[in-house]
Amino acid sequence: MRRQMWLIGLLTSLYLLAPQAWACDSMGPNGHVGEALSVSPSAIQIRDFQTGNPLIFRATAEQLSGIRPGDRVMITFKKEGEVLVAEKIRTLR
């Protein structure tokens, strides 16, 4: 019985966490999904769900309006040199 409960817990965890791990790959090369770590008037820093690494995106105050640390966000972006510039930010609530 104990073994079955452990297996059910493991499978449930995998089922709930797996979509986040593959979220960035499914968005293509110019998209990331993650948790907002910090938000300023001109930038957002997220923890990427797939890699766990922090990423910083330049964005407008209008794009960042209403986004708070802890929010889950989906960002499409373009690269300008080494800078990641957000084109669209969507909150996943």
C-alpha cells in the first residue's frame, strides 16, 4: 500500500510539473515562460521554467502594467544585439 501511494504521488507530480518544463520549447526560439522575479518600469526578470535560469527582458511600462513578482508570464521577444526585447507579455493566471 505504501509503495502504491508513493507511485501515485510521483506520477501526479510529474503530470503537474512536466508542462512547465517543456513550455519554452513549445513556444519556439523567441519565446519563454517563467515566473516574474522582479519588475521595474523598463524591464522584467523571470526565472525560466525550462532551464531555471534568470532572464532579463527590456519592456515598456505599458507591457509591464499589472505584472507583479510571482506572476507566471509568457514572453515573446526579439534580440537586439545581446539584449532581449519583449514584444508581447501575457500573464498566465
